[in-house]
Amino acid sequence: MLSPAIGFDRSKYIQMQSEHIKERRESLGGRLYLEMGGKLFDDMHASRVLPGFTPDNKIAMLENIKDEVEIMVCINAKDLERGKMRADLGISYEDDVLRLVDVFRERGFLVDNVVMTQCADGNKHATAFQDKLTRLGLKVTRHFVIEGYPADTEHIVSEDGLGRNEYAETSRDLIIVTAPGPGSGKLATCLSQIYHEHVRGIDVGYAKFETFPIWNIPLDHPVNAAYEAATADLDDVNMIDPFHLAAYGSQAVNYNRDVEVFPLLKHLLEKISGNSPYESPTDMGVNMVGNCISDDEVCQEAAKQEIIRRYYKALVEEKKHQKPPLESGRIRLLMGKQGIHETDRPVIEPARSIAQETGQPGSAMKLNDGEIITGKTSALLGCSAAMLLNALKYLAGIEPDVDLLAPSSIKPIQTLKTEQLGSSNPRLHTDEVLIALSVSADHDPNARRALEELHNLRGLDVHTTTILGSVDEALFRNLDIQVTSDPEYQKKSLFRK
């Protein structure tokens, strides 16, 4: 099985990035609050647009300086009240805080503090979660809503502003401030801690680590465009940093929110500690990712594919929730600027051809050797399940006409579904096919060989001509298969689970 093309030097990044963070900390007096934008542990977006960047790259980089690091996790109390979910993992922000603490501790990092931001009276969810965290042995610090934040600097930098927030006692010189997702209050947490440290006579610095947009590659580079596509729901826009251009006469890429807030942030740092070491939002960053791209062509193509995936994801979400095509429209504009067409994804046309030929949903998968594997809908199997079996047979060198699952082994499962479990769909889902294959593997060498190839499906591209059900969607996500779907349901129904 061929390996996917690599465009990013992981080893170089781990070494260069950890050294650069250490240098920044030392240049700012030895103690640093580092706001980590994006996902610290499972950065799937970065791994897709920078092939070779693994989802745990950032945490692996920090392991180089682990003895100096303390990790602080933030969560917005309002997100607890709303029950906000991480769509990529299918879990709540509340559960993700616990997951992150476990993951960091398993990797040997010090994690004692959770900061609950935007606290207000009457938020029972926040109170209950605080009690739960305390029972689990974590220290919980509460930060409150500050009137006039972030514009009213006089009020913010006062005892009635940041001074109202509780102070988190830390014990290391590099404090990484992270969170389950955007809007969790990482910047405000850094400012609050710097304020309280300054009151205590301790000199500390602030820096920011945002992987995207990458400041030292072109503004219109596909990797930067893919970041805009990923944040189309937020209406973020990449731009040339005007402060950096004015201060140094050179171009650097940043994005609108950091550029807009920089004058206020600089003023706040000056009020808190007497000076700001930064002339631009780009100055605040410590990102070395752009220096570690080893094959720009590979990364450009990967980023273009990510933009197309984001486009179809937006179309499906708009269809599911009957939303106007705002997000997909923004991504379509990006595609136009990049010269990308919505069918510039090798699995789309083969899947649609199957659907046109059969009048039923079709699917297609591209393997690392370039082979396209398709799946048809039948009385026994859905198209995704059929495609999965066909791909495993191909990878295992099993002839296409060999039945990995005999109809006689599928029938009892169908009977159980329809007669005992009340399902109206007798076809096997992808998870049911894999379970049946696992049972067969005990006595069938072909089934065993096919199952042994399952790991070779990771990272592959798939397209289906109808919106996936929750079961197939979850299985593909767990297998790290990159799926797009046409924004159509197999059946026209008003009520959907």
C-alpha cells in the first residue's frame, strides 16, 4: 500500500517551535502566558492541509520543554449553559475539558487549573460543573463578565475590572492557556493573570500561538485560504497585517479579529505592566509552521481539497438546519479565487455515476495508490457499507466476486433489525458490516485478511451522493476517513432523528 504524500517536516517543526517558544519566554523576562489558538492536541485541520503534521504535533512539540510547562484550561460558563458541543468529536465542551485534562496528564504535563470565564449569577450548569471539577481535585478559578470589555481600558485595568477575577496560582514559567474551542476566553484569562501577577510584583509576558493563518506564506496561498474556509461560519478574513507593514516595511499575514483588537490589546498590556513589547499582532505570534513546509505543492493540493470538503460540509449543514447559504456562499467565493471547481475532488464524479446508473445512492473512495473504489446500494447493504467491503477486498488482494459476507450471515442481522429492533431499513450499516466481518474472521481467512487492512483506510477521501446517517458518519469519523456528501437525503421526510 502506497503511503500518502508528505508536505510537512514534523521533526523540524517539533525542534524549531519548542526552541522559539523558549527564546520568547526568556526574552520577556522568563515567565510567559502563551495563548494557544486552535486545538492543542487533536488538530485535524492542520493534519489535513499540511500532510505530515500529525494531530498531536503541538503537544509533541511541548514535550521538548515539558518540565517548564503548566497547562491551564478555560471554558466559558455560557457555553456550559448552552450545552455547546464539539462537532468533530460529538462531545460537549464540558466533557472535552475532562478529556483534555486526561490527555495532557497522560502525556506527563502539569494540569491543575481550570478557569471558568464569563461567570454570572444564576448559571446552575456552571456551578454544578465547578463542584464536579473540585471533587475531581482540580482548582477552579472564576472570571466574571467585565462591563465595557475590551474597549473601556480604564475600567478593565482596575480592581472592579480584572481585579474582580479570581487569581489562579501557577508554579511553572511557561503557562499554556488552551480551551475546547473558540470563544472560551483564553485572551481574557491571560490578561487577568498578567494583571494579578503584576499586582503581586511579578513580571510576566504574553504571546500567542495561532497555527493559522500562517504569517510568512502568501495571503492567497491555499493553506491560508483553507483557514478562511474553516472559519466561514465566523466570517473571519485573512489580511495583510497593517501594523507590521507600518512598523517594519514588510508584509505578514494575520486575520481580521487579531488586527482589530491589537490596538486595545497593546494598550491593555501597557496599562497593566507599563509597556508592550509588540508593534503588531504578528509580533505577538510564535508560530514556526511556515518554516517547516517541505513540499509546497503537496500542501497546496491538500489545502484545496480541504476547501472543497468544507464547502460540502457547509451545504449539508445548511440543508439539515434549513439555513440560508451564507457559509457555503463564502466558501464558494474562496473556491473561485483559488480556481477550484466543486467537482475537483476525484471521488465525486464516480459516486454520482453510480447513483445515476442505479437510481440509488452511490459512494466512492480513493485509495493511496489512486484506485477509485465504489459502492452501490442493494437489498442487503447500503452504498457506504458496500464500498467499505470492496475497498478492504482490494487492499487484501481478494477477488471482487468473492463474498466476504454470505447473504445467509446477513439475513439474521436484518431480521433482528426489522422484526425486533423496529428499524425500517433492513440494509446493514458500516458498523454492522464490520461486526459481521469480525465474527466471520474467526473461521474465514478472507474476512481476516480484509479486517487486517482496516487501518489502511485512515485519511482516505470518500464521497456519498446522499447525506450520511449518524451511524455511518460516526464510523467514518472514528476511522479518520474524510467524507463529503451531496446535500440530499435518501428519503424525503419531514421528521428526522
